[in-house]
Amino acid sequence: MTPGTFSLVVSLLAAQAQAPVTPPAAQAAPASKAPSQVPGIAQLPGQPNLWVSNVPPVPPELRQRLDQYLEARAAALMDVTDDGKQVLISTRFADTNQLHVVEMPMGARTQLTFTDEPINTARFQPGNPQTVYYLQDKGGGEFFQLFRLDRRTGRSELLTDGKSRHEGLRVSRDGRWLTYGGTGRNGKDTDVYLAPTVAPRQARRVTEAEGTWLPVEFSPDGSKLLVVQRRAVDDADLHVVDVKTGERRQLTPKEGKGSVAAAVFTQDGQAVYLVTDRYSDFNELYRLELAKAPFTSAPVSLTKSVRWNVVGATLSADGRQLAVGFNEDGYTRVYLLDTRTQKLSPLDVPKGVVTTLRFPLQRSDLLAFAMGDARSPLDVWTVDLKTRRPTRWTRSEVGGIDTSIFTEPELVRYPSTDGVTVPAFLYKPRNATGKVPVVIVFHGGPESQSLPIFNNFTQYLVTESGIAVLVPNVRGSDGYGKTYRAMDDGVKREQSLADIGATLDFIASRKDLDASRVGVFGGSYGGYMTLASVAFYPERIKAAVDVVGISSLGSFLQNTQAYRQDLRRAEYGDERDAEVRKVQERISPLTAVEKIRAALYVQQGANDPRVPQSEAEQIVQAVRKRGSDVWYMLATDEGHGFQKKHNRDYSQMTALMFLEKHLGTPGARGGEASGPK
């Protein structure tokens, strides 16, 4: 997962186009034309990009109930102009997220791009806000290309090769340089590329080595560039590159390991503020003098007083203040650090989850950020640092629904094995009487964290279906220290499966939750946990929705894209080691398929570079051989999740239909299947 929150089917950014209502039964296409090996798969009438097998038609009444929830949207902050008078956002008014500009608080959202594919990374060119750089892929394949948009003509120009994967877009503060990571050299390793903005196609490699190297930030004068060498989430090194000569010097110690969560140059470019867990269990903020690097002793932490992860840092134009975000039990607290006195003071911003802290390049009195909470989607805000008063710039719609009817989660904790305590967010239906069914939602990653952010799928389950939703952060999750995050690394993942049992035990201990009606839902690694739940706790789960999930750890590692293999082996263990492979096979749902009793719905993107289509289809076919109830959906224009609204609408509607049917809720419905088992 990219930094941030993995959303998949339960995305914050729902779209506007309508999916078809109650399509007639699909007719099976000739096997030679089908993009799938699953018998009986057929195109969905009206949506030829969707192929389904055994999925019933969607009843009109379900569509009517769900319609408003599907219209939810969010606004993610991409950038802010030098003077702070315009913000660049990504939001959706048609089928996908596109770029918009807002020129005043609560002003009109002026759309800049009009493409079929989503755009979720973009930057203004400093000194020239009429030029915007952005990354975009095709069909969810994640082979992102770099484009330059001229706002005056509305035309976008391709700047990269059109076939390699690119990421980590940065532009120097003086507007002279452009940098990004790319796999163009050999398709496996990610190098850092540097190009002048006056000739952006004339990019040169400033790193050329094995592994993943990405740009972090330019120095204020544009003469130096920070780059990170990333081997794993907990194993990275920071380097500084001379832009003119290409000379590279390592800043972090050559011994030991630690994260590089963020890095920011000081105003004079002679030191770096580094966020790392190298010297602590949590990501903390340190100041590193370049002249003293690499360091042999631990520097002094500037954030030791706050025992939570630092999740973001940005420096004001005058260099006197650092805005620092902390993840405190899933919620974000924003502090200002006086760089002269090193004193931390909290900013009074609304409680929720904050992302993308950013100062305008020419202002030190204004801080921009995006923020959302469990009942409201992500939106853009600024705070005046003189008055400490926050100002809202966007208000994203939720289909006209009053957000006060939505549920705020309760933060709960429960014990597991090995002395582990699992934190979780529990969403309960209001005014429920008696025991209610429960859906457990596992996050992806695995080094990710479920946060109390708005989720239209969750709120529908709780508000309309009367189903409680429990969202655990099992061992291996981020946000609770590196010790907790490392508890599932490699062969230790076998012990982490005990947290599934602990979650089910917690449900059984509650008088308001029905342990006999439990469903599971998850995407990516959360899909693995979903499949593991039904394979290793078969008598305790009624239904499972697996979205782009891993069914066999060994085959997943063999078949994921080459540029990801080493990064994933650091987390899951190396499948080429016979002893490690034995453990991976023992805890893979595919090898325990004979135990599965729950109803299963599998959803997959055909262009997924992370978890390939074969992971979905091998579990579907294996479970079907046992005669179980298995639904399958394949989107041929999607990758690791569903970013196009018409696809996401169908995936959400049918997932809800499936869960209601098997958990026996008041809205339960069945229907004739489209295509044979």
C-alpha cells in the first residue's frame, strides 16, 4: 500500500455515474474470449468491463436504498500555490478522481482534467501555477506516467516513456527541477530521475543501483536532493545527492536499520529533519547536521514527549516552524515545533485524521492540510497560525444525507496470545435491541493501519442494514510502534493468525453482538486475513468477501510484479527458502480449502500488479470443487481495487447483497445467479 489509507471497494471517493439496475442474467461468453479461467464467467450486460459468475442480479430496491451512499465523494489535498491563494485537489464529479482548483474557502471547484483514469498525485510548478505535473496509470496497472498540464490550453503532455512505472513526483522550490522514481532501466529496480523543468524529457538517472530508490525533497536552493533507499518499511537509508555533480552521500548510519518516514531540509540546507524509528520504538523527529553524517551515535529526539508515531512534517517558509502530525491511537494531532526553542505546541484542529500537511512556499502564517473523520469525508482546510483559527475550503457531499445520522466508532481493546492486546474500532447500530450480526473488516498492508475515517460501505452496513462493523488493527499493523508492527514478519505470521481467534472471542464476549452471525471483509492483505478466517476458523464465520486478496503466500510472492518482490519478501519471508515456504504453505488458505464452510464472494481486478488475478481464481475454483456457494467478479479495467465508480458501485451493491443474505439481516435478499457455478 502506498502511504495512506488503502480503501478498495470501500473507497472514500465514490463516483457519480450510475451502475445498471437489475441486469438480466448474463449469457456465458465463449471460453476463448473470456479473460478468466473460472467456468461460467460472463460479461455483465451494460458493463462489458465486468465479468461475473454466480452473482445474482441487483434488486432495484437495494439500489434505491444504497444510491445516496454511493454518491459520497472526498477532496484530497494535492498542493497549494506559493501564495496560499489556491489549492489543488483530487475529487470526483464524474466516474473517476480528477484534478480541481479551489481559489477561496468554500469556493467553486474548477475541474482541470477530464480523463477516464483517476489522478491522485499532482504538484503545481513553483512560480507558475498555470503548470501542473501529475501521475496517471491505465486500467489500474500502476505503471504510472508523468504528465505536464498547461492550464491555459487544458492540454496534457506525456513526459515519460509510456511503459515503465513512475512514482515519488517532486518539484524543486525554485521551479527549476523535476524528480521522480522510475523502473525504466530494467523493469525491476527503481532509480531516481532528475530533469530540468524547461526540458522535462531530458531526464537523467542520479541513482543507478539495485532495489528501490525514491526522491524525498530538494533543498531550498535546489542544489541538493534527498533520496531514500528502501528495502522494507523498517529498513531504509537516507542519502543526499548533489544535483549538479550527481555525487551521493549516505546520511543514516551504515550499521543497523530503521525507517525513513519523512525528511525535510532546514531553511539553509545544511541540516535535515528526519522522521525515523531507528532510535526508538516509534517514529520520532531528529535534526541531523549534514557535515556530521553518517552518524555513529543517536541524535536527540525533538518529539520524545509524545509517545506516538510522527506521521508527517513540513517546514514553514521562514524556517522557524515545523508542522508535525502525530498518530495518536488512530487520530491525528497536529503540533507546531519552534525550530529555535524546540518547543512543541498543539494546534486546535477538529478531531479526525489529517493528511498532507503543507506550508505555501512563500508564507509561514498559513498551514494547509486535508482532514476527515468517521462521519465526514476527507476535505481541505487551512489554519491561520497567527489566530490559530481553522478554515474549511471544501465540503464534500454525502449524497445529501445528514452526516449526524452516521456512527462514530468506539475504540476497544482485547487480549490475544503472546501478551498481545489488539486495538479495534467498533461501529454499532443505533437503538439496536438484542444481539446484532457483525462484519469484521481487515485492513491491507500488512504494514498499514485502520483509521477512523469515513467509509460509505461501513456506514451503510451500520445505519441501513443494522450490522455492527469491527475494524481491528491486528499485530503487524502500523501505528503502535515497530515492535508491534514486526510481530507478523516472515514465519511469525503464523502466530498472528491467533488475532483472528481473539477478535472472534471478543465478539462472543459482548452481549450486544451475535457471534453466530459473523462475516469478514478485506482487501489485499486484508483479503488474505479474510480467507484465513474462513479456512482456520471455519465454524465461526458465515460469509466472507475477499477483494484482491492473497490465497497462497508462496504463489503470490512468485507472481507479484518484479519491482515488488524483494520488498514483499522482507515482510512475508522468502518463498525460495524451503523452511520458510513450509510455513507459508501451512498458513495459506489455499492449502486448507477443505476446511472452508462459509459462503465466499471474491472480487478482483484483472490488471492488478500486486496480487495477480491467479490468486483470486485459484481459490474460487478450489472452493467450488467442494460445492460451496462462491460468487466471483472480475473487472478488466481495474487493478488493485476499484477506482472507477461504475465498477465500485457494483462491487459494493453485490457485496452488501451477499452479506445481508448470509447474515440473515432484515434486508436479506437472494436472487437467481448469473452464470452457473
